[in-house]
Amino acid sequence: METLIVHPKNEEQSTALKAVMKVLKIDFETEKSPYNPEFVAKIKRSQEQMKERKGVKIAVEDLWK
């Protein structure tokens, strides 16, 4: 058998997936992220900004000045 890892985008999707798995009698586990959701959102926003070339790069040498 195989293991499936899903990433619901919101609580509605999470609830629906859990309901379907319960109806089909599929065993599942839930695991909370150890990271603060606000922190994760900031990181994702920063990554998007870098993709759009809106970020600022700082050389490592400049961090010690």
C-alpha cells in the first residue's frame, strides 16, 4: 500500500477530506505544523516578492558593517 500526503489550502478542504476518509474507513493521522502560521505567510510573501524581482539582496559582507 502507499502513503498519501495532502496539503489542504484551507479549513474547508481539510474538513471535507477528513469526512471522505472517515466514510471510506481510511485510517489517517493529522499533524499540526510547528511553525506559526503568520510567520509562514510572511516567508511565502517574501518568496513571491523575490520571484517578481521586488526583493532586496544584501551581500553577506555587508551584514557586519
